[in-house]
Amino acid sequence: MSSLKGGVGKTTVALGLASASFSRGLRTLVVDLDPQSDASTGLDVNPEDYANIADVLENPKERTVRRAIAPSGWNQHHEGSIDLLVGSPSAINFDGPHPTVREIWKLEEALASVEADYDLVIIDCAPSLNALTRTAWAASDRVLVVAEPGLFSVSAADRALRAIEEIRRGVSPRLQPLGILINRTRPQSMEHQFRIRELKEMFGPLVLSPQLPERTSLQQAQGAAKPVHMWPGEHAQEMAGYFDDVLDQVLHSMQSGEGASRVGGAAGGGARQSATVAFSEERADSPVVAVESGDQSEDAFTPDE
Ligand SMILES: Nc1ncnc2c1ncn2[C@@H]1O[C@H](COP(=O)(O)OP(=O)(O)OP(=O)(O)O)[C@@H](O)[C@H]1O
Ligand SMILES: [Mg+2]
């Protein structure tokens, strides 16, 4: 889950998608790559009991990775299996503007040793285009760009898609945008409807349906560290349904080997599919989805030559 802007709902979408995946019985791993560690809080894990993402980026060997993976507290509420690769404020030390190629591949290296245990890996990114986000993208098959229906959303989403395309061309051919997920819409707001139309005109089928409305039940579930699928009330169930929909699109995109659309990319690019279908070289991997948000931050994107 990605956005270059803060606070548009990356973590909320990552947790909603995780809730959908968990409820469906998929073995799910959430990677908390944001130094703010909000996903770790939302998944009800006490980080003190585990190693964390900073340890993993320091030393991406299997032993460290397994020590940094915690079962989510969600497992108490429902049958199934959802784990967290624990976040840490120290991850900020790995978020420099000019990562080396080796640094960019560290998360991929780390996940390669555990991903056979999972059907879906969801990465919650920090709101920037620095090393951590590029590390997430290099480890991912798809990027879900989260955007708010605001004034800068078109330019923000455009920058995010261009950055994804740079990484696809320069680093990881399998990477594709899953699409732009518009979050926090108010159907009665003329401004929001205008911005949504604008995004659709600009990006066509890359704008995913449904758009997610603003609902306090999401905040309540998040605040209580519970999956939205298990939160009572009509609105929570409505949101759960939307996240089921997004999950369907993730899984469909992995099966077909295509994003909702493409940004100048050749079809497929050899997408990794389920745990049994190998991507490009020799490994059989589970799909990995990073969540970002399209944003107007000023960080310059500097592709590695
Ligand atoms: N659809 C929604 N309805 C209501 N509240 C929402 C919705 N989406 C996000 N929020 C709320 O907005 C706030 C910011 O969302 P969130 O933390 O998911 O954003 P973020 O992009 O992960 O932020 P950051 O860049 O700081 O990591 C949170 O309090 C969250 O509960
Ligand atoms: Mg967040």
C-alpha cells in the first residue's frame, strides 16, 4: 500500500485488506515498513516481545526474519492465520534518499525465506519515495496506490504511478500498479465527486471500483485493534464488503498476471502468482502487495542508474 502523501489511508486499507484475507482463511502476512508502526498497533501485537523490521533490514537472514514475525492478536477472534512482521521507529535509519541496489533488494531477500508460509503478503509503506518504499516495491508484485479525492490527488497519483514505472523498468519487471484506490469519499460532497471524475478521466480503468467512503466504524475497529470484518454494525459490514472486493481484485490480478491496467508496461512482466506458480526465475512465491498513497510530497525520486 503506497502513497507519497501521509494520512490518506494506507494503513487503514492495509488493515482492511488484511481483515478480508484473514476472514477468507488465507494465510496472511502484514509487513509494517512504516517507522510510525501503526499497522503493528492495529494488528494487536506487543513489539517488545519480538525482533523487528529494522533488525531484518540490517540482517535479512531467515533466523532474524522469523524472530521478527509475530502472530496477530486477531487470531484470538477468528479461525485462521495472520502474522505481522513487526514495525519499528528504527526503520527510519533505513530510509535514506539514495539506497544501493543491495539495500533495495533486502526485503525481497528477507521475504523469500518465509513467503512459502503465506498466501498473501501485504506491506504497509511509509509516505515517501525514499529507500523504504523502494525496498517495498522491489519485494512486491503489485502496488495499490491510495488517494484521497482532493486538490492534489491527480498530480500525486501521477507521481506515484511514474515512480512505480521507474522501478518496474529499472529494478523489478514484475512490478505493476494494481490501481488507484480512492479513500475517504463523501458521496454528498460535490468537491469529492468532481475529484473522482477528474481521476477517472486521467487514469481510466486504473481507478479502482469501489471507492471507499468515510466511515467512523473503520476508525473504531482500528482503535480497538480488531479486524473490520468482526466489527459490529451495518457500516462496518459495508466496509468489509468493499475490502472483500479489493481482495478479489488483488487475487484476480495475480492470476491473470495483469494489473487493472498498465502504465507503459508489457503485459504480465512475469507476475508471481500463487504459492505454486513460479515467477521469472526459479522461485515459487506468494503474492506480495505494497500499499502506498499518491501524494504531493516534495521528495525527489531518483532512480538508480
Ligand atoms: N475511509 C475512512 N473512513 C474514516 N476514517 C478513515 C478512513 N480512512 C482512513 N481513516 C482515518 O484517517 C486517519 C489516517 O489514516 P491512515 O493512518 O490509514 O493513513 P496513512 O496513509 O496510513 O497515514 P500515514 O501516512 O501517517 O501512515 C486514521 O485515523 C484513520 O482511521
Ligand atoms: Mg500509515
